[in-house]
Amino acid sequence: MKTIILAGGCFWGVEAYYARLKGVLDTAVGYTDAPAENPSYQDVCRGSGHAEVCRVTYDEAVLPLQKVLEHFFRIVDPTQKDEQGHDRGVQYRNGIYYVDSNDRLDIEAYVASVRTKYKKPVHTFVKPATPFYEAEGYHQDYLDKNPGGYCHVDMSLLRPDEIKPERRTFLLDPRAGKGGH
């Protein structure tokens, strides 16, 4: 079992996407990367400096780190700074927080390879994990509870062979809704 924390804009979509992947054992949304402890969603929206993130626990025998990263770059625009989709603000920055320091060089190499594919600067950062504060209960599995909810992540990027059999019925139009959450 491995864990990684991903900042990819609105955490609802990042969680919904990863929760459907074969090899992902658990997901949770929360906040990280700022000094204040245990922030609320309102604190984050008011500018606490935290990033909205999704903690992903996965079976590396089924879903290797390289695949975790490949999926991340499918769903984010790494050239966007402090925004993804309709969401704007420092809490929507994109980056990768490694939990296992042995993953750092592999993640950095992967991000470096991504940089070669873009003419614009890539703003995806790589940092060691900082304390993770789980978001309020209504944010957990939000798009499962609210299937028509706004999401910047295009779920059609998941190929059928990558989806857990029990999650294949989930369809979401990423264009539904306007603006952030």
C-alpha cells in the first residue's frame, strides 16, 4: 500500500476520478500546505493558504506510481497557476505531495518529462507531504452524493479497462454547472 496527496484543483473531481481507478484502495479530500492547523472549508475559501487535495491510497502492484502520475496529468492542466477549470485561487494550485521520500526522484523525473511537452511554463510542484486535514464530511465522496455537481475533471478520460467494475456506471458531464464550489 502506498499513499500520495494530489492537488489538482477542486478536490471533488480529483477524488471522484481516482476513486474509480483499479488499484485505488481509498480516497479522502482535505487541506494541506499552510501553517494553520485543522482549517475549515470557509477558512480555505477566505485565503488560509491551504491547497484542496485528495489523499490517494493505492496498491502499487495494481497501479504503479507512474500510472498514478499519468492519471494526474490527464485531469489537470499543469500550465494553470492557482486554477483549474472554473475554479480560481491559491487553494486550486496543482501539485504532488509525496508521502514516501523514496518516490521523490521518480515524481520529479515524471514532472520534468511533462515540462518538455508544453511551450508554456508548467506550474506543477513536487513537495514532501505536510499535515493533511480531512475536509468536512459533506465534501467526502461529494460527486457520488451529488452526481449533477460541478466538476472540472472529465471522467470520460477514464478508459473502461481502468475502472473498477463496481464503478463503471458513473457518468458525469464535466461541463455541467458553472463556477466553483
